[in-house]
Amino acid sequence: MPQFEQVSVFSSLIFWSVISFVALLFLLKKFAFPPILEILEVREKKIRDDIEGAANIKQEAEKLKVEFDLQLKTAHEKANDIVQLAHDASKKETEKALQDTQGKVRQMIKEAEHEIQVSRNKLLSEIRGYTAALTIASTERILKKTLDEKEHTRIVDETIEEVIRELEKKA
Amino acid sequence: MADKESPLHHFELHPIIDIHLGGLDLSINKAIIAMWIGMAVVYGLFMVVGKNGASMIPGKLQSMLEMSLEFIKGMVKEFIGDEGMKYFNFVGTLFFFILCCNLIGLIPGSYTITSQLVVTGTFAVIIFVMTLIIGISKHGGHFFSILVPPGVPKIMIPVMVPIEIISMLARPISLSVRLFANMTAGHTVLAVLFGLGLSAPMWIGWLPLGFTVIINGLEIAIAVIQAYIFTTLTCVYIGDVIKLH
């Protein structure tokens, strides 16, 4: 095998391989490895920091979420209270308005009934007057005789009462 | 002519630039130039990434280099421990050196310097001596307790110590022979198949030529695996002398 037979090249192979290795060791150690190792460390640190930062942010976010939930719950309760109060106030207002209206309506009905009663009495009185005059005139003319004052009044009253009863029956 | 047709012929080295220093022949040959080209490629790749500063969001090349460095870092930490980062540059350089030497040899006409036992042997011996120095400097005389595995009865110590010494001495041999043999075998198989493909008639010659393509793919994997094994074992040996047992 040439590797064992060519003894003359051994010295140059050993010499140059060792020298080249030392030179490569120097070059790689000095210029090649440091930038890569440095960036690896920086990246590792950045990733570790980012993960820690993310964990902190997550923790804060969870804390905030709990706070927000609490605030939201309080706000809901407040809103419900406000709605309830508004509802109660509105109900009271409605009831009051209804009561007022009912009172007014009752008052108006009462007044109307009073007016009707007054008008009715007035009407009845007028009718009574007209009826009496009419009856007297008619009776005088029919009977052609004069009745005394007492009899005259009684007959008139009876006639009026009769007329009123008839009117009430019709009403 | 017979030598030229030998599948081992391409392992022969001839000086390209003659250099003689004292009695030493330091001539530059094909293997050394191929090694330098491989090293230049490795260094160039790192410089392309490092020229404008490595980016926070890596590109493909930077990702590949980052992955390889992370891989070596993991290996160092696993086999040597936290103290191992002191040896990161050495282990990293060793990995890239062997990898580039292994891969550059797969280019036709190039040469794999790791197919020279004298080179792999030199590195294995350097690593072996380095582990001894690390062990002795760290543990002093206690370092030699590495020769006595834990739990061994005292009566067995005279037997175990020579076995452990042989085991320790076998480490550089196995380390160097493994890499040399794998590289040599791969290239020899490729040379044999290529020779067959060229010498056989066309109707059958395509078959061995086709196999060279498959074997070449396999050789790429072997080149990476052998670099990994050599580096891993280096870490294991350093870890052993640091942790003792």
C-alpha cells in the first residue's frame, strides 16, 4: 500500500497537516465561531426573555380579565338596578297618571250627571208649566166650564204626574 | 503499467512543490493542497455568514452552520460536561478539519489526506497525549487511578492495571486505524468499480459505473459519520480523564 511504502512523504504530511490544523484552529476560534456562537446566545436569550415576557403578559392579562369580569358584573348589577328603578318610577308615574285621569273622568262624569240632572229638572219644570197651561186651556175649552181653584190645581197636578210618569216610562 | 492499474495507485503522492528543510522533506503534494482547499471551503463558509455579522433570522447556510456548532456543543457537554466548553474550539476544529478532508477526497482527481495512516495516527497520538496532560494537570497523581476501574477487588489490581494500560494505548491505534481504514476502503472500492466500468465492454460497463454513483453517495455519509465518530471519541477520551470514573 502506498500509504505504508511512501515513507518519504510522511514528514511533509505530518508537518503540513499539524500546521494546517493549528492554523484552522486559530482562524475558526478567532473569526469563525464567535459570531455564530454569539448570535446563538443572543437568540437563546431573546427567546427566553420573550417567553418570560409572554408569560408575564399572560399573567397580567388574566389579572385584568378577572378585574374586567368583576367590573362587568358590577356594571351589570348597576344597570339592572337602574332599569329596575326606572321601571318602578315609570310604573308609579303611570299609576299616578291613571289615577289622575280616572279622578278627572269621575269628576267630569259627576259634573255631567249634575248638569244633566239640572237640565232635566229645568226641563221637567218647564214641561210641567207648559203642560199645566195646555191642560187647563184644553180642559176649559172641552168642558166649557170653570172649575174652582182647588179642584183646578188638583186636576192639573194629576195630569202633570201622569205626563211625567209617561215621560219616565218612555225614558 | 500494472501499478497504474492498481486500485491503490491513486493513493500515491508525488511532490508538486519541493521543499526541503534541513534533512526533512516538506514538499507540497496533492494531499496537502486538497486539504488546504477543504479548509478554505470551511473557513469561507463561516466567513460568508460572519462577514456582515450573523443574522438574528438565519438563512440556509447560517442555519446549517448553527446546527453543526450546536451539535458539537451538545456533544462536548454530553461527553465532557460543563467543563467541556473549554475544549469546544479544539473539538469543533477537529470535526470540521476531518469532515472537509474526508469530503474533499470524494471529488475525482482530489485526495483524502485522512486515508494516510500517518496523518490520522499523528492526530490520534496528539489527542492521546493531550488527554494525558489534561488528566495529570487536573488530578495530579490521582489520575493514575484511571487504570483501576471502580469496584475491582484489590487482588485483581495487578491484572487489571496492565489490561487498562493496553486498553488506553489501544485508543489512539483504534482511533487512527478506524478513520484511515474507512477512507482507504471507500476510495479503493470506488477505484475498483471505476476501473471495472472503464475496462469492461460498454454493454456491461454501465453497471459498475452506476455502482460508483451509489457508493459515492454512501461515501459522503461515511465521511460525515467518520468525522463524527473521531470527534465523539475525542470527547469521550477527554471526558474520561476529566471525570476519571
